[in-house]
Amino acid sequence: MSDDKSGSGVGRRDFLKGAAVGAASVTALASGAAESVPTAPVPGAETAAGGAKKDKADRTIARPGSDFMVDVIKTLGIDFVAANPGSSFRSLHESLVNYGTNSKPELITCLHEESSVAIAHGYAKAAGKPMAVMVHGTVGLQHASMAIYNAWCDRVPVMIFAGNGVDASTRRPGTEWYHSVQDPAAIVRDFVKWDDQPASLQHFAESAVRAYKIATTTPKEPVLVVAELDLQERAVDPHEKLMIPPLSLSIPSQGDGAALDEAARLLVAAKSPLIIADRAARDQEGVRRLIAFAEALQAPVIDLGARMNFPNTHHLQQNGARSELIREADVVLFLEVADPWGQLNTVTDPFHETRRIGREDVKTISLSFSDVYLKSNYQDFQRFMAVNLAITGDVQASLPDFAERVRRASGAGHKAVMAERAARFRKAHDQALSRVRKAAAVGWDLAPVTTARLSAEVYDVIKAEPWSLVVSDRLSWPRQLWPTTQFHQMLGGSGGQGVGFSLPGAIGAALANKQKGLLSVTFQPDGDALYAPGVLWTAAHHKIPLLMIMHNNRGYYQEVMHLQRMASLHNRPTDRALIGNEIDHPAVDFAKLAQSFGVWAEGPVTDPRALGAALRRALAVVKSGAPALVDVICQAR
Amino acid sequence: MHARLIAATLAAMLSAPIAHAADAGDAADAGGSAAGASGTAAIEHGRQLFIANTCYSCHGTAGQGAERTGPRLAPNPFPLVAFVMQLRQPRGVMPRYPKQFLSDADVADIHAYLSSVPASPPAESISLLDNFKPQP
């Protein structure tokens, strides 16, 4: 045997030394030597009780705390959990996919925590119930924070579980310290409704159930429960009696009867009553109730669009005459309106002059929860407006009783008034629609494509489908033109106007709509898509069918407008307003971008005549169960 | 007086019937420039100014208007004298375009460009818009 030259690391001399030691050991054992024989350590073995080394195989934890957490989550009826993976919730993640079999809830893999929460936000509006999100308690929550704020402003429930390791003595050096915090919720406490940091598994169970209940009680909002790392990873004490409280959802409360009576009298006596609705309806039943209420008065309705509150095919939907109706109204009823002051007043830009839109002597009634629950720091509560009658109550719950009180307050003489109003508003409604159609025709053949043409082309392709415009506040044309009668057809916007919501929010809503057999459609702004475009991969990976039509104007045109105003204010030319605002030179190829994430895509389409065929190809893909994107180069607005 | 003149001309413009469809590619001679290069050159110069000054961002590349930002300017823009007044002393939130940044000749060329924009097809002739007729 020669000295090892093979690189195995054992030379001749070492081999012989080892053999001598081994021989000595055997001799000692054979002779019954009392002294213990040193043994070479076995890699990976640890010391068990009594001093003997123990294998990893003997240290498994058959029932980690995170399994119990999954038991809790399953009782809440949560179908999906969105997450970008993180070590602070690794045990919960593993329990979900193995112990929980990755089913109800199913894990939705996201590439950014902002996407996780925005998906949950869009999902909740379409599904009518929340889904969950898992995030790192530090860096994950930081990423997620804008999306949580959007959901807060939009009054949408999201269940957030944040992983964190509060015990410093068990933290591994380095990253785990960067990813640990004393109070995880502090960064988002101003815009979650409730949060807790459970110290035991029983505490976790009670807090998770309570959190779900609070999130889904009007006003609905995001909530956060910390999933403590040690609680996740330690074994459940077999002697500990754990109990998961049953979930009992709060029944929405209606407005006070006497107050509704007074409101009914005011509205019936009004010469020009007006109803303004924002987040009035929760579902199609809410839409039906508002129709019945409005018809009891034959009062016009302005639907501000945070939800689909009132069909635009109904003669009383008078969005087209909004300014005129507000100017003339002698009684205005606000139904869960986020900004009543802003309906009757404005502040001009850029000189900040306050202007009154409504009558000085208008009587105002509000039915909402805005006086019951709000927070101070973030100013989403809008400007204060004193109202004549402020009724606290859930709009949808209150409407049947409210309508009945209106009917009782209406005398025989009121029938003629209502008949006249109905005829007048029917005519006005048809005339408004005719004006919108004429306006849509202007620039019909232009390139870049007008948003009116884009909207009309898309509708023609989807009109026979059970469509749902999952983010409905980006273009104004669909809400004006597309015949809309169902709650699910227009799901509103981001709430907080935090840009970057549209793409993941649409995907989340489409996830819910998939289970209902609805066709999800969205007009996708280019700037919004670029915040976290990786969510396109999530849509492809989870086979979420969604028809995405880019409103690609190659820039942030709201900000172009602001720069123009500032240049004018500063007495400077406006011809540099694209600097810092354009998304061009080079132009982003959204079709290639989407394709790189596994999404079928075509474009850019520049000729409006090519739209119909491209949209039909994309629709075929969506109907097969996958997302599809058509990039269209559009006018700025 | 100034405000009333603008209001009257704007009202006249908005109530005027839209002309029947012409060939979309036909950039006719505007014939309305008060100053500056005449004919096609003025129209093209006006178009370049309209884009460079980001007028299109609110009014659309052909002055067709946009729902939440700028009203329709074309086809049939209101008279040049009122157009100049609106640019120099705008009503509403529109930025101001003083002479030092847009000369009278520049404004005339922009007006010539907008005057050259052909009429769009009428809504009644567009089959896709039949999807949005009032329901019985």
C-alpha cells in the first residue's frame, strides 16, 4: 500500500495508526478492562438523557404546534393562504402542505408579500369571505404594508398570520435576528382592525377565531395574528387540553327605527331627493334591496363604484347627471359613503380654493359605520362633514325596513310625484346613454387606441359570458357602457389608491370567480403591472383564468398632469412633464414579460382593427382555464 | 366679458352637430391660422406642439377628449380667438400657456392641427356600439 495519492485523505501511516488503536480497543474489551474505551464520534449523533448520544431520528416531533394552528385555520372555512415563503413561519407552512394536505386551505405561492395581500383583498370582494396570508413578521410585513392599507381603505377583510421569534435565547445568529421584532403588528397597527401576539396554542386558537370574527364584522377590515415561531415548532404538550372555540359571526345591525322614520319623512317630503351609494351593497341581495328602496321614492341614485350598488341599466341610476343632481338636491342620503364632504364640496387644484357644489340649505342623512370605528393617524376618514341626521347601521341590513318606512310615509299624493319622476328619469337615463355612445365614437379609429374603443371591443367579445370586471375603476367607459346588473360584475378598486393593486387584486378576484364559473376580465394599467409583475407567474402556476387587457399608455399620466400643473404654477413650460413619468425608451414588452412567467400573451396591438381577433384568441385561452394577456397601446386616458 | 366670451364660444362648440364621417387619413388644410406657416406645414407643426407640450395627455392625441381630464377639442374646435384666451387664461384646472412658452403663431398652428382632425364615424354607424343601446 502506498501513501494515498488518490485524494481520499487517508495515508499509509494514518491507516496503520488507526488499525493499532482499533486492535488495542478490541484487546481491552476482550480482557474486560474497566476503563471506558474512547470511541470516535458519530457525525450527527447528540447526547440523549443519561449521556448517550442520540440520533436525529429519535428527535422527531410528531405533533408540532403548527399542526394545531392548521386545525384552527381549517375551522374558519378558509380556502386559500397566500404566501411568499419565510423561515419565521416554516413550520406552519410545512403543516399546511403536509398535515393539512394543502387543501382548504391551499397554499398560493406568491413572489412578493404585497401580491399576497392584494390577492387576498381581491379574493374577498369576489368570494364574500376572507382568505389568509402568511408573512414574515418583519420584512414580509414591510413588503405587505401598502397592500394592507389598500384593503383597510376599501373595507375588506384579510386574515394575516405573521411569523416571528420573540425568544432571543433560541434565535440563531444573523438573519433570524434581523427577522425578529418585539411587536410585529406595530408597523401596520394604524390600518388593521385588530391584532394579537398569542403566547400559547390555546391563546392562538382563541385569537384566530376572534380575529376572523372581527375582520368579517362591519366595518370589515384586515386583522393580524402573530404565529410565534416557538409555538409553531415545539411539540404540542400531550397533557394540554386544547380547544378551538366555534366561530359565530356577528349579525349586521340595522339603523335605529325612529331615525329611519325621520329620514324617510325627509326623503318623501323632498322636492329633489338624491341617493349616493358607495359601499352600500355586500352582494346581489344588497343590490336588490337598494333597487326596492330607490323605487319606493323614485329617487335618483349616484353609484360611486366602490362596490356595484345599483344597476346602470335602471332608469334611476343617474351617474351621468351627477353634478346637476347634486347642485339641485334638497335632501341627500349617503349610503356608506367614504367621503360625503367631497360629494358636496371640492378644493380646487392647484390653488386649494374651497368651492361648494351642493345647495347651502341641503339636508343630509348618512347611514354608515363611519362614526363607530375609525383610526386617527392615516387620513382615510376624509374631511369632516356635519350631517343633519347621522344613522349608524349596516346599509344592506337596514334597507328593507327603511323602504317600508318610506312607503308608509308616502301619501296618496306622492304617487303622482313619483310617476312624474320616473318618467323624467327614464328620459334622462336614455339621453345620457345616447350621449355616452356618441362620445365613445369620437376618435374611434385612432392609434393609439382610445379607451372607449378598447372597452367596446372587449365587451363585444365577452358579452355572452358570465363576465366579472374584477377591477372596475381604471377605465370609466365600462361602468358607463357595459350593461351591469349584478354585484359581481363590477368589483371596484384598490380603496387606498395605492398603485400596484390592480394586477394582484384582479388575480385574487379571479381565484374566487374560478370557483363560481365566472369569466374574470380586467383592464391592466402598465405602471401598476410593473410594481410586482411576478404575480403573473402566480396566475400561471395556479391556473387562475383571467383575461388581462393592458391599458398601456407608457407612462404615469396622472403624474404627467400634476407636473403640468406645477410647471404652470411656477410659470415654467410644460414640455418636460414626461421626465420621471414616462415608461418608454425603451418601451416594456408586456407580451414577452407575461410569456416569461408562463402566461399566454399577444401584443403590442397598435391597430384597433386587430383588437377583436386578438381578444378572441385570448378569450379561448381563458376559457380553457388559464390566464391570458393582450398588450394594447392606448391613448393616455 | 372675457369669461362670458369663452363660455359662449364653448357652448356653441359643444352644441354643434358632429360632421359625418370623412376619410380618417385625410388631413385637410385647416385654413384657419391667423399667423405662422400655412397649410400642411402649419398643421404638422401644430401637431408636434400638441404632443410636445403634453396637451394629448388630457385631450387625447387627436383632441378627442378624455372622460376625467380634458374635454373634446376636435373635430370642429371653437374659434381661434377663444382658443387663445383659454390657453392664456384657462378656466378650470388646465395649466396656463403664456406667450413666452407658446407664441400666437404656435397657438394658431395647434388650432390648425385640431381643425384638420376629421370627423369620426357617427355612433349609429358603429356596430359595436349597438351593444349599448337603451334597453326597453
